[in-house]
Amino acid sequence: MPLFIRNPEVDALIDKVMVATGSRDKTDTVRKALLLQLEAVSPRESLASRVAKVQQNAVLTGLRPDSRKDKDLMDEQWGD
């Protein structure tokens, strides 16, 4: 089903986005804008969940936390 843009303000916004992105096609510009909007409003995996996956992958590859504290290293790096 075709989409007709009858609002001059919306048409002008599409033109501005086309210039800003270097696009030459209004249909593709609208498609990309809609995809970006969908991505922005989609639920995202929590940071804690993402970190847990990274930690699990580290364990599976054999990396283990050590008992060293990083404070001395950080102080040394900062010249404290």
C-alpha cells in the first residue's frame, strides 16, 4: 500500500533528513527513520544481563578473577 505524504512540514522534514544523511530516495529515508524509531522504542536487554553474559563467556574461556585490588594500580597511574 503506498504512503502519500500530504503534509508539507513532514515533506520538508524528509528533505532535511535526506540532506543530512546524503540519501537520494525519500522512500529509503522514511524506511530508515522508521527502523531507527522502532529500535529506539524497543525494549532492551538490561545492562546487568549483558554484563552477566560477558562474565559467563570469560569464565568459559578460562578467565578467572584474581584477588588483587586495583586501587594501588590506579593510584600509581594517577601519580598518587
